[in-house]
Amino acid sequence: MSAPKRGGDARRRLASPTLAMLPRVADSLSFLYLDMVRVVQDDTGVCAQIQVDPQRTDLVYVPTAALSCLLLGPGVSITTPALTTLARHGTSVVCVGAGGVRAYAGILPDSLTTHWLEQQVTCWSDPAKRLDIAIRMYKRRFKDADLPQNITLEQVRGMEGQRMKAFYKILAEQHGIGRFRRNYRPDQWDSQDPVNLALSAANTCLYGIVHAALLALGLSPALGFVHAGTQHAFVYDIADLYKAETTLPIAFALHNSTNPEQEARRRFREDLRLLRLLPRIVRDVQNLLTPGTNAVNAEAWEGDEEERSERRDTQMVHLWDPKAGVLPAGVNYAAGGA
């Protein structure tokens, strides 16, 4: 009687990730979009149950340790054990709308340091630092363009608008589709042209990847420097840095597609490993928040997973004091000690 129990325990232990099994966030470059399935945890891992017909249910196992982001579309139900496994692997879970359009909410692991969140809040709450980061975000999109040193946010915003108009025109001419106008109308979704449909679908995939990177760093997706008033403001800020080289070319290339949303998601995913996008997002976000500190920024991602975990455990919790600054936790500060 005890043998089956031992076998079941062994399978459950294999399904539970160890520190050595977990990849770095920079190595997890893919996302997975699911809809109309039930996601459960069984003895060997997380799987999606697909009801083919009343007598048949297919199982597709989800490679949780290799995923940076799991996009849950309409019709998906997920169990608590499955969510627990995803959290252990550091996989972000994002709830999205039909066809992967619109991101509604995200779930992040609890084993995160607050270092980068504190950097973000410090910069966001200081008007001068927030303005500096906002302008540097715009400047990054201009590549090697020579911009005035004292340029204002209003001026650079106008220049960015002109740059995007010119870019739309170039892509439209390349693909022979005439004049293009960006039109995101969720209430008139089915009446939109293939380019707009593909762009919205690809952008949502990009938002999922950016969201996953921000959550992996412990940052708040809501505290944006250019965008504001939404729980995904910072996601939109960072995603805008990469649209010209990722989602826009894909969308225009699908101007004749009969299923532009599905093809846009597929092509975007296929391009991710070539672009090495997730490591760039991590580096770019860290550089925006603390410019010129690459050696410090890289520390959290160097070494094996066990070493990084030990650093997180020793640095995660501390005490704040307005005069002394950071004090070690786990110490009795009663007069005379204890």
C-alpha cells in the first residue's frame, strides 16, 4: 500500500521546482497565450485541459520554467496549485482580453526584493527626476539624432509624433497599402483593417513581455513616467521604446492576412529569441532608473540561481530610519540588547 504513495510523492517532488531548475528572467524569452482551456496541476506539472468533445479531453503541458509570461484569455479557468507552481517558477500571469488584446491584471511572485521598486518610487515622486526620465525615454527612440540639451517635454513629444507619422508612411509605402491611420477602437473591433488588428494583437503581446520583466524586477506597472492614470502606465512607457522595431513591421507585413491577430502573435513570438528582447528590457529599465550603474544593475542577474537567491534572502528585509538609513532586520533594538 505504501509503494503507490511513495511513487506519487516522488512525482510531486519532481513537479516542484528547485533553485537549480529555475532559469534567470533574461533566459525566459517566450510567452504563451491560452483561451478556452482549464489549467491544472497534476503529478508531473502544469497542464492545459482541452475539451475536444464530451468523451475526449486532451492535455497540453505548459513549460512553466521556460516561460516569462502566461497570457490567460477568455474562457480560461486555473487552479490554485497551478498558480502556485507558476509563482515558484517566477512566471508572471497576465489576464488579457479576447485574442490577447488588452491586459487587465498581473500576478507576481512574492520572493522579490524591493530595491528597484524603491528606485522607481524615488524617481517618480521627484518632479525633476521624473521629467528627466520621461525625456530620456523619448530620446532613446531617436537613436543617434542630435537633440538640443535643454529640450522640453512638449517639444520632444511633438518630435516623436512627427517621427511616428513618417515611420507609418515609410512602412505603408513599402507594403503598397496607401495611407495608414492608427485606429484602436475596441467597440468596433471587427470593422478594423488587418494592419490595425495585427498591431493591437502584437502590442498586447509586447505589453505582456514588458509586464513580465517589470514584475520580475519587483517594479510597479502603474507608476509611469510618460503615461499616467492606468495600472499599466509604466508598461506602456517601456513598450513604446520597442514598437518601431518589433510590432509595427509585423503589423504592416500582415496587411493582406485573413487572420492578422493570430499571425501577429505567432510572428512576434518567433522573433523574440532573435531580438533578445527581455534582457534588453531589464537593462534599459535599470539604466533609466539608475543611469551609469551597470555593474550594480547586473549583480542581481549574475551567478547561478542559488547564489542569487542567497543574495535576495540576505538583502530582502531591512529596517528604515530617517537618520540612520538602512538598518539590519532580525536585531533586537531594545536598550541594553536582549
